[in-house]
Amino acid sequence: MYDIVIVGSGPAGANLARLIGDKYKVLLIDKRDLENENHKNTINKCCGGLLAPDAQKMIAKLGLGVPKDILVDPQLFAVRTIDLTNNLERLYQRFYHNMDREKFDRWLISLLPTGVDKKFNSFFKSFTKTKEGYEIKYIYNGLETAARTKVIVGADGALSNIRKSICYDKNFPERYISIQEWYECQSTMPYFTAIFDTEISNFYSWVIPKNKCLLLGSALKPGDNTREKYNLLKAKLTQLGFNFGNKLKTEGAFINRPMKISQFYAGRDCIALVGEAAGAISPSSAEGISYALKSSLYLAESLEDGIDGFLNRYEQKVKDIKLNLLIKNLKSPAMFNPFLRNFAMKSGFQSLKQC
């Protein structure tokens, strides 16, 4: 019998387990094997691997410091913004830590208290209500396994099976498919590139340099000729002088984009949601690590006074996340409306003149 079962051990699930693992009996399950680097079934998270300022702030607030072996070259201090719709380009100062996302997740796991039970290479299957709480079923090393718990936490990302099981109103965030490919590149690119093109997506695309590689990614609407649009993006950027060498790998993932604060969902009964499963992710940049760390911190604080009433306390704490999502959505038209973006970029406000 566990106090809390956490499904998903990305930044939200791992940080929650780290914060509550000394007080509660915790089971953490994840489909990846985050302890065995040589595991044959290693699944990489499709992520640009940038720690944005908000994520840096949360890491500092948590009293943590990122080990240097997690960081990769180059460290980035600028965003090159390319508006293909309006044929405009600007450079803006921004501060990102460029990192190895898999190492980052493994580092968070290494911080867990020894009392946390970890079941990696595991796939959540279902749960049922019991007198004491819940019984969950999951596949562990190919075998169906059951565990009983008082609380379930869904930290299982954009396609959260936990959320699907409890969110009856179907008020889910907008969903995108992220396609990201890694290419060999010998030249150094000293900035993160954000690309806007209404022919490709009503969201955005990106190019990120990482250890002699270029990552080309795009957030695309499902079922909207995603592969054709991705290839068109690559062709357009090649014409602009981007050099995509030998392709090393292709990654994909779903991304949530909460367009209304009602699409954020904290949970129900004794089932809570954190991170992207709750809808906590930036609707303007798809940055999720800061929200994962913040929502898991709020849930941990809500559990400090015990399990009884924890969800009500959590719902009160996440009101500032909802406010943040509202503000970002109010600001989004300046980024994603071609007319407003054209006006903002032509003004040159806060842009840098490159030497």
C-alpha cells in the first residue's frame, strides 16, 4: 500500500517525488529507464533542451544547481527571429542554458530520496477505485503488476492517460505534433532561431545548435499534412542559407497548448495532475520545464498538511499558474498574428543590431 503513486518521471514527477519522498511512501513509474544509461529500450524525450529564464528561476527557488556536465555547447544569449510570412528578421537578447535533456532528467532522478520506489521500463495501464483509495495496474518489464495507493498523480505529459480517465468534460488544451530532426553541422550558430510562417503552422518552428548538431523542429497541427509542411520548412530555411547536413535521428511528440485557463485541470477526488498533464505549459513558446517544477512544488506544499483536503489546497496554489497562462494568451497575438507581428518587428523595439 503506497501513499502516493506518481505516473511519469519527467521534471514534474521527479521533482514531486524528491520533495515528498521522505514523508510519504511513494511509487514512481515511467516508461523510460532513467537509471540504466545502456538500456536497450531507451526512449528519448523530444525536446529542444533549453532552460529558459523561468525554468532557471524555478531551479534557483528549489535550491538546486545544474551540474556542468549537463550543459552543452554553445550557451545561448540571443534569439534570431525569422518571420517568413512578412519576410522580416530580427535579433533579440535572451538567456538560455543549452543542455542535454536526457542527462537533465537523469540528474533529477539521482536526487530522489532512497525511500522512493522506482519502477522504470513501466507502462501505466489503468486504475480502479477501492475502499482505501485506488488500485493501479501497470506493465513492468513486460508483466502486468498491481499496486494500491491513496493518491494518484498524473505527471504523464500531453497525452496523459490519467487526465483522460478523470476529465469528463473533454476540455483539453489544443494539441500539436512536434517533429524534430537532428543534423550534423560543423559550423557554430550562436543563437536560438524561432521561425514564424503561416504556411507551415499557426504556432512556431525552431532551430537549435547543440554540440556540432542542428535541431530543426516544428509544432504542427495533427492531420494537417505535417510531414509535407515540415519538409517545406526545411526547404525554405535551406534557401535562407541554413546548412542541414547528415540526418542523425528523428523525434516526435505531442505538445499541449492551453488557449483558455479552463483547459488547466488540477484533478479530482484524490487524483492530481501536474506539469503538461494539467495543461501547465506556455501557450506562446511551449516551454514546460518551469511549469512542471512550479506545479509539482505547489502539489508538494499542498501535501505538507496531509492527504485530507490536499486537492483543495493545490487548486488554490495553482491560481497564479492560471493567471500566468491568461497573460501569455493575451500577449500571444503580438507573436502569432501576422499583422501585429509585422508591426512589432518593423518597429525594431528591443532588437539588437548585429555587428
